[in-house]
Amino acid sequence: MSYDTLSRHAARLVNRRWFTLAVAALILANALSLGLQTYPGIVDAVGGALSRLDGIFLAIFVVELVIRLVAYGRRPARFFGNGWNLFDFIVVAAAFVPAFGPGATVLRVIRVLRVARIISVLPELRVVLRGMVRATVPIGAVAFLLLVIFYAYAMVGWALFRHENPDEWGNVGESMLTLFEVLTLEDWVDILDRGMAIHPWSWVFFISFVLLTAFVVINIVIAVIITSVEDARRDDPTILGSVGARGAQQQEIAQRIAELRASLDQLEKAAAPRRIQGIMGRE
């Protein structure tokens, strides 16, 4: 079997949906085994088995990376041109660095990063992450608006409650922390009751803050993220494929075109002598 044929088979395998789901399942199983290693009782009972299982997972991930690399054919550099592929390669290859001993903290962190590979394997998660990155700029503007609202309300709260309740409203910093607790809606009713004990009409202050931040600004943030994720989904032509699927498909099409051209060249060479004989016979 030639390397080109092997590459085509690898590309077909990588583009299979079941292959992507199988790799994702293995990553989640590896995450489960890593989580079990945090329990001393389980480590004492089956620690050796968990270590051997981790080695099996590592071997499977190495084979998976080799298959994905072969899928790029005679252009393996394109594999490393994809940021997610490079991340997967570093996370898996780091386990073979001699400087990282079996008990090294760095190696343990790298093992945990294997769980993050679930993002690179599943296109849907990549789209969500890309959408969140796109939403960074508009969310930054909303965050600045939220900071202005916090500061304004903190100054008002400091002016209203600083003398009677200095622990929560003693300065602008403590006032903003108190407002953050109100924003999370965690025991904010108790803060409201203490405020109303000082000023009976202070409910206007707290309820307007909750309505403006928890219900309006936060919903704006959610809307921005949803819109960015939808835009990222529309712009990603490989949402139904795997990482590098488009490149692998293009490579397979190019190889088929090359094979068809070679077949046509052979037919033309075979037909040329017959044409000459026909011309000479007519003469």
C-alpha cells in the first residue's frame, strides 16, 4: 500500500463522526481516571491499575495523532499549522519528555490538560470557544458600563449608609463589594433589610440596582455571547467535521484529480499510434 493510499484511508477515518465521538469518549474516560487518582483510598486499592490505564490512554492518543498527521498526506506541516493540532501534539508529546518524571507536578498538570483536548476534538465546543473570543470586545464595553454603574451606586450607598453601617459601606471599595454581593443575589435581602432600617425608602436604591445590573446588563452580556457564537457557527464550514477535515477533503480531491489526469495521459499515449496508422492507411 502506497503512502498516498494510506493517507486517503486516514483522511476518511478522521472525517468519520464515530471516530470523533470515540476520541471524545476516551478523553472523558481519561479525565475520570485522573479524577479517581485524587482519592487516597482508591489509589491505595487500585493505584497500579489506574497508572497502567493512563499509559494505555496515552498510547491510544499517540496513535490518534499519528493517524491525523498521516491524513495530511505529503504536507504534514499543514497539521502543525492548525493551532488545535499543535496543542494536542504538545499535550501528548510532553509525556515523553525525560525531564518530567512520573511524579512531577508539571506532568500532572499536562495530564489534566488532556481533558481540555475535548475542545479540539469536538467542533461544537470549538465554535462556542471561538464565539466567546469574538464576544470579548463587546463584552469589554458592557463590563466598562457595569463598572461605571457600580461606581455610581457605590458612591450613593456610601453617602446613605456609611455612618450607620461602616462595615459594608465605609468606603467606595467596601461599597462596591457589597453591591457585588447584591448582584449575585446571595443574601441580598438581608442587605436590603439593613438598608431599610437606616432609610425606609432605600428599597428604591437596591431594587433599581438589581433591575439595572442583574436583569438588564447581564442579559445584554448573554445576548452578545449568543450572537457571537451563532456568527462563529455560520463562519465555520467544518462544524460537522473534525479538525482538519476541510484540508483532508481538499487533499483527497486533489489526489483523485491527479489520478484521473494520469489515466487520461495513458489513454492518449495508447491512442496515438492508432491515429497515425489510420492516417497512413487513408493516404
